[in-house]
Amino acid sequence: MTSVPTPIPSRTQVVLEGIKHRILTGRLTPGQALVETELAAHFGVSKTPVREALKTLAGTGLVVMNQYKGVTVREVDADMAREVYDVRLLLEPEALRRSVCRGASLDAARDALKRADEAADTAERSLANREFHRALYLPCGNPLLGRLLDEVRDQAALVSAVAWSADPSWDREATEHRDILRLALEGDADGAARALHAHIASFVQRAFPSAESKAQGEDGQA
């Protein structure tokens, strides 16, 4: 029986993933200009796939397209961090709770945690941490919930990259990750969800304290 060959990724997809990887690992920093001709030369393609890739990245919120300033990596501020992490706080702990309640396999989360611990550099560790969180919420049993969290995943990673560049807090977060996974593997759905909620909330509070202050002020006005 002849095996079906693996489709070759389109040039646009290759460029898109390449630019995204450079943004999420800090090689392209917030506010940095993304010049089509330079990117085309770097990836060895014409400007067309670069232009299409940048449009897609603009749709995911990683880059900003401006008629006068061109295309730049999205800036990260307290408001942006609060918006993204509000969504995570509302959805991600509940998704994990459901994953645990349905007895879903968390082997992928265990593997991602191991890769993060053994990472040779911050870029590799950042990517492993992203996969750890995704492995917790993806088997929740609700594909729409998983897709909603996937939609903010890249923006959350951009926030994290900026925060880590200012204050590397890898060890603290690794300890919290281990606690979350331990509770999940023990079948403590509510405990794992609470630990994940505290983990997400404490990160944005440490990295962007003004976001928390503003949220409290708005709550007081409600």
C-alpha cells in the first residue's frame, strides 16, 4: 500500500511560523519594524508570502499594520496584558477542571514540563511552557473552548516574553507548574483549577502591577 506523502508547507506558512517563532522567543521585540524586503531576503522568498503572513499575524494580534508606520511587532502594555489574561483566567482553569474530571491523559503536559526543565535556552523553555498550558486545556472535551484559548495563546506568549525579559521568573513558574500537574494527576480537579488560576493571576500581577491596579479601580466603580 502506497503511503500518502506529507504535504509540503506553503511558503506563506513557512514564513508565518518563522516570524511568529522569532516574535515569541524575543528575537523580534515589541515595536520593532517588520520590513517586507528584509524578511523576504531572510526567508528566501518573494514579498508576496511575507505580506500574506504578516496579514495573518495581524489577525492574531501579534503584529500591527499601520498605513503610515508600516508593520511592527505589537507593543505590550498593562492594558493589553490585562485583556489577554482576563480571558485566560475566565476560561483556562475551567478547561483544566474539565480535563481532569473526564480523566483525560495529561502525558503531553508531563512531557512539556520535562522539556521546559531540560531546555538549553529561554526560547526553548518558553515554547515548552506554552505547550504545557495547551496540554492542560486542550483535552477538556469542548473543542470550541480549546479554540478560544488557542486564539489568545500567541498574545499571552508575547506578554510572557516581555515580562521574562525584564524579570526572569522561570524557577517560580516551574514550581507552580509542577504543583498544578501533581493536583491534576491526583484527580483533584478543583484544586488543580484553583492552582492554575492563582498561577496565571500572580504572573500578570508581578509583571504588570498597573494592570491589576486598574482592574481594582474599575471594580470599585461598578
